[in-house]
Amino acid sequence: MLKPSVLMWNKTIYRTIGPVTAAIATTGVLYSTHDTNQRLYATNSSDSWFSNLFQNNENVDKTSATSNIIKQSMKKQEYTKTVTYPTPVSWFETNHYNANNPIEDRHCECYLKHNNAFFFGIFDGHSGWHCSESLRTRLPYYVSLALMKESDRSNVTSTSEVSSSVIDYLSNPDDDCLSFKSPEGFKDKQKRLGSGLLNFAQACSSFVKENTISEILKYTYLSLDRDIAKEAIPDGICNEPIWAGISGAVAIGVLIQNNDIYVASTGDCRSVLGVKSNNGSWYDIALSEDHTADNKDEVARITKAHPGEEMNVIKHKRLLGQLQPLRSFGDVVYKWTKELHREVLDVVYGRAIVPKTIYLTPPYLTAQPDVQHKTISKDDRFVIIASDGLWDTVSNEKAVCIIGKYLDDIKQGKKLEENGATRLLKYALGQGDEQRLNEMLRIPINHKRNYHDDITVTVVYLDPSFQSMKSKL
């Protein structure tokens, strides 16, 4: 049975967020916001969808704006930062371009002070931006706490709040992504539930002693996701966290510490390493795998966990016929018990958001990441991290070639008009065709999602001399 405070919520929450959430549900957001729209994506401008798009199409802005003015829109969020910390990271670049309004992607670039490490994250939200924003603000702290020495962890949690001195956020100070403040009563709710940073710090102390960094990252991801799911349950006192729970986000985090790269991936964001061979050519090494229905191992994992449900658990290449990524944060629709579905979600949406005939053995979804580890070598030059809006149209190999040429241009002293992240954005939209890029940028904001996804890119450049310096010590 639900606690009385949860049952009381039925009488109060619908008046405040129920109708809005129900309206969102009826527009099909839960079914479409993470759609890769493969039928629309093409590799060259001669494909039929692209050729037909701009012929008498009312969705294209036919104003006389020049291509230079239009392209400036791609540079609004371009950001480059050189770093001086004693790590292999030399500098990083970021940029994003939205299809959704507001954009549902989020990203973070952090220096973890107590760990002498960098944490770069990209979080691709769906059904809203609240879950991805929660990951941006919370996940770096969870990771830092889990990797700290016990003495440092005790010091930073000795007060009622974890000090901001733990982390330096190095992201673009003019970032245009929406944010939110903790709702009134949220900290009290965390105390009642045993969630949040302070509780996590206490719980992880015993776990981290006997485990590797890879296992610690898995534990950290799962711990934060459990907190988000618990905090999303309305109690009639602090109901707003439900937004982070009913929305969702896939996530990729790249931890760079000493000469090691750890990539923890949940969902279908992706990370690729760019390597320069002895003959000067560039090649790619995948640092993550997509958790979608195209991944046979991932489909086998889910069907094995739900025997007898093979007909419905993966249907139309989606989880329960609805969700495209097969791992994610939030998305309590696929994690909560059947009881919580009846008492909360059926009230919010005014119907069973997942047919009761197929919602049989929850949870169907996990935030557990796959973690890959790579020791940095002298030939490893950069790491590309991006949401699937990039990878829908750009291969790993092509992305590495684009950034590799960018570095070659820098070495040759060429004058550059944009950073490497922007080059990737331009190619994702234009596929190297100037006309196509111009027309894609002219599509009005309320139609962009029909032709591309939100695209967020971070490129981390490695210092090739750092490895040799360490080896001499």
C-alpha cells in the first residue's frame, strides 16, 4: 500500500501540474521526442526527402538572409577553453544546436578538485529537459564524492551541504539552456527519503573500498537514478521533482584522470577517440556502444530479464513499443511499480500511459552504464562526445576525420572561422553541402524536430607530451 501522504497527493497535484502533464502526454511526446527519424536523415542532398523539402515548402523560411548571417546562428553557443590543470587535457570545445524548443540536451565540463580529474558529460533528454538538467547539476558531484579519499569525503560532507569548492564548472557562462532551482521543501524531502548527496556519501564509503573505478561509476549512476525515481513520487509537500522522473535522459560521462580515460555510457550518446597514426593519418576507436534495439546484445539482455514477454518487451525497435533508448535515467514510466502506475501516473495522464496488459514485470529500464577504460597513449589526440543528434548523420570515422583535419589546419597556421565542435555541427546538418546547410538552418524552430534532433558536441583535446612526462617520473 502507498503511504497516506502519497494517496493525499491525488487530490492536490492534479490541480497544479496534472493538466499540463496530461497535455504533454496527449501530444505524443513520450513516444516521439527520442525518435531518430531515420526516414528523414540522408547522406547527400540528392535524396528524395531533401530534394522535395525546399520545393514550395511552407516550413522553410524563404527570407533573403545571407548564408553568413544564418551561419552565425551556429556560433551562438560555440565555446573554447584552455585548461592548465596537471592532467592530459589541453583544451576543450563545445557547441550545441537545438531542434526542440527549449532544447532538451544538456552538457557539463567539470574539474573535480579532490580527484585531480576532469568529468565531461552529455545528457540527451526526452519528454522534457528536467531529467537532463538534473544530471548536469548532480552527476558530477556524485562522481567526485564516490572517487574521493575517505578523509576528503568526510570533510566535504561535515556540514549540511556539499561545498561548491568540490567542483569547478568550466562550461560556457553564457549557455542558453534552461535551469531550475531546487523547489521549496526538496532538501527536507531528501532527508525523509534518504536520498541526495549526503546520504550517497555515507552509503558509498563502504562500497568504494573494495571496487574498481569502473564499478564505482556504475554504482554512482544507479544511485543517482534511484534518487531521482524516489524523489519523483509526490507526497503532497514537495511534488515538483516528478518532472525529472517522468522525463528521461540518456547520459555519457567521460572521466579523465592521470593517463586513464573512463567512459560510462547509458543510452545512445556516444564517445569516440581520435588517434593519429605514424604516417599522419587519423583513425577512430569507439569508446561506447549504443543501447538501442540495433544492439543485439542489449535486446538479448532485456528479453532474458522478462521471459515470456518477447512479443512486447521490444516492439517496433522500442521498449514496450514506446521508448527508443533501452537504458536511461528517469523515465519512471518504465521503472515504477504497477501500484505507483495506478496511484500516480494514471492520475497524471488520465489513462494508463503503458497498457496494463504489457506492463507485467517492472522495472523494464535501467540507468546502469557500460564502462570502457583506455590508457592514454602518445598517439591519442582527442575525444569526441556527442548526443545522438550528431551520430544520426555522422559516422565515427567521419567525425574523427573532421576533427583531425581541424588539428592539421591549426598546425599549418590556417585562419579558422569556427572551432572543431562547430565543424561537426555544420557537417551533421549539411553533410558537406553548402546549400543543404543553409536550408536546414532556415527551417523555423517549430518544424526543426521533423528534420533533425538536438545536437550537442564536446571535443576534448589531449596533450601528447603528457604521457611521456609521466613515463619519465
